[in-house]
Amino acid sequence: MGKEVAAQSYSREERQQYREKVHQDLDVFERMLAEAHFEAERPLTGLEIELNLVDDSYDPAFANDTVLDAIADPEYQTELAQFNIELNVAPRPLPGDEALKLEEALRDSLNDAEAKARGAGARIVPIGILPTIRPEHFEGDWISKNNRYTALNDSIFVARGEDIVLDIEGPTGERLHTFAESIAPESACTSVQLHLQVSPSEFADHWNAAQAVSAAQVALAANSPFFYGRRLHAETRIALFAQATDTRPIELKNQGVRPRVFFGERWITSIFDLFEENVRYFPALLAESTDEDPVAMLDRGETPELPELSLHNGTVYRWNRPIYAVVDGKPHVRVENRVLPAGPSILDTLANAAFYYGVVRTLTTEDRPVWTRLSFAAAHANFREASRRGIDARLYWPGIGEVGADELVLRHLLPMAEAGLTDWGVAQSVRDRYLSVIEGRCTTGMNGATWQTEAVRRYEEKGEDRASALHRMLADYVELIHDNQAVHTWPLP
């Protein structure tokens, strides 16, 4: 979750004051980029995993307060809906066998949390979209008890002035077209966020690299094929999140006003480009001002938190988002990669992370960077294609042309991931374990989305209706994740 706020609504005067503070923070941030020492000597990686809660019938369990009380671990926090929680993993270096230690720690943590959640009448499920969720689940009290979420919901609808339209069509012709009177459908989108701390001077290269590889990430890891009972995109979460948080009525869309869920428009040359765009183009959703005087703090040699700028940045949902933070009095910046769905297994999650970190490492060290040869429009088109078709997508890559996502990864990106992790000092045992999972998905054509789709198809062929098939598939999924095997090896019904 983002930082909690004190209010659920804001006056006109508060919004004006907040805008002034955001602009002041931006000016100070620009000055800090020129003058301040940012923590970047030891690049750190971080991980957040959003999770769903289900009951004994595999329907959403609106019980995150009860479950979090039972887990009693500050690493677990609330998310938007009462059937969501989030696991925040402490930052750590990547070299050596740190990833294997992280995998073991994650499994232990989630196993302990699952046991406590079951005692509270729920089970924990890492999956891109909970396939059993239906519109009627949002008719009651669904939103988590945090001011931030209520304020976000209200601000989005005040800005929009009308109900949200959800319109998504899948590859087989199944289509969802409905309206929502709250941002509740957004809570169905659960993701994994990968963080990479870098120096400000290296941020642009890392962000550009993350943008370029995003399509391949989505194609490999798609795990969200069902929503409201319909088979939609391989990674429906991408379109659903964009539509469910859209503050623009149709007239503003027609004018070309930028959406809050934003891939971007261009390659960048500085982290300042992104923060400046956020301030210039996006009105505030949360207008919580503080007493911090960042100019005075910087003049005294102190490090300002820039809370207004950070809060505003947290309400512009770039798929690769810039982050500014202060830890132990030292500022740092990082790239937050937000394209991946949650699940299926912890092994799959760590494989996705290893692939991303390795490819980005290689792309940022090339003599002729890929973003100098790949148009931004082509990168965005790749991203849209990957979200629709998943591992069956065809993607464009400079010097290769248009190829299947599996071929692109096997022949070109997987060797980059290997080289990047090697350059980073990651142990051979780590590279072998996680990159073999990526290779296995490509050679079998099986990821979370294809496994879910095929399992449902088989249950329907045996006479189950769609609702029953989804519940039976999810029951199988929940049992299989605890074996911690890669999804491409999972048995089908």
C-alpha cells in the first residue's frame, strides 16, 4: 500500500496549498540531483507481493483485518480491498546466493502466514486476478479501512464525473462490457513489484531498459486470463487496472489527456523528466500537505523527505515508476517495475525477478543501447501485444524483427539475463535454478495464464459450467503453489 493519509476529502484551499508544496518539492529535488550525495554505492533490490484471500469455497474472503491481526507481522499490510494483503520484503543485495536465501525466507514467511490465515478462516493466493471474483462481491462493504483508499476512490470519481466503463475483449471473442460505480474492480489486480536502487546518473538507462523489456516480462509471466467469469487477455490485469482507475471522461480521452496508468511517451535522459511530467500533467488525487520546509532543510545540510512530491508520484501509476526515498538520513532513487502479476509459485516469482534484473543489467551496459534503435511506440505496441496474447505474442526487437515472444527470449534475452546476472556476481546455482524456469516456460509454451486457461477448458469439457470450472481450477492452483514447483511443470486435470 502507499502511505496512509489523514483525510478522506480535501478543500479547494488544501488542493491549492498542496500544488504549491509539490512544485516546491520538485524544485528542491532538481537542486538535490545537482548537489546532493545519493546512496548508490551498493545497489539494492526489493520486492513487494500483493496477495488475495479466499474462503473455503475459493470465493474472495473480505477479512484482511482479521487475517493481518492473526499474522501479526509488519511486513504484511492492507491493500485496496478487504480480500487483499501485501507482503513487503526488506531490500537486499543481489550478488552471490542471496536469491536462494530470499526464496527460502519467502516460503517460510508465506507458509507461516498461510497457517495463521487458515486459523482466521481464509487462505492466501498469489495470482494476477482472482478468477472467482464476481460483480456481486463488490455490492457490500468491500474497501479496506484506510483513509487513503476512500480518498482515492472519491477523488477519481470527482475528477471523472461518471461511472467507469470496463470494456475488454479476449482472443476467443469473449468480452466484458460493464460499468463500475467505484474503483473496486482495480482491487482484483494483484501484482509483484520489483525495485532496483541506482544512482541518479544511471537512472535513465535503467528506466529505459525496464521499459524495453516490459513486454517480454508480461509475455513470460502472464497470470490473469479471467475476470468476472470471462476469458479475456492473457494478462487482463494490464487493461483492467488502466480502465478501473481512469480519471478521464470520454471527452478528455478524445483530447489526448494522459491516463493515470501510464506506459509513458518517450525515452528519458534523467529521472527528473518523469517527476516533472507527473507534476506538469497530472492533477492531485490526494492533497495531504505537511509542515516540512525542504528548502530550509537542504540549506541546513539535512535531507528532506519531499512528502508531497512522493505522495503525488504514488498516484501516477507508471508501469515503471520512479521512486525517491530517504533511509537513515540518506536519499536514494530506484526504479519500481510494476508489470508483473502475482504468482504462481515463489519459484516462478524469483525466476521472473532474476530474468528482469539480468536483462536490465545487460541492456544498460551495451555500447549501443536498445532504446536508441527501438522506437518508443514500438516498445508500447509490444507491451500491449504481450498483455493480450501472453507467451503467444509476437514482439518486435531491433536487428531481429518481429518474432514470437518465446523465440525472442530463448535466443536473445535469456543469454542477456545470464550475462547480466554473471556480471552482477550472482552465483551459478542461482542462475541455473531461475533461468531454467524461464527456459522451461518458453519450450513448453506454458505459463500461469495458459495453465489456468487449459485447466478451465478441460473442466468445461467434462461438463462443468464456467463458474464451477473456475472454482475447481482455483482449488487445484491453491494446492499446487505450496509444492513450489514452476508452473510449466504443473499437472492439468
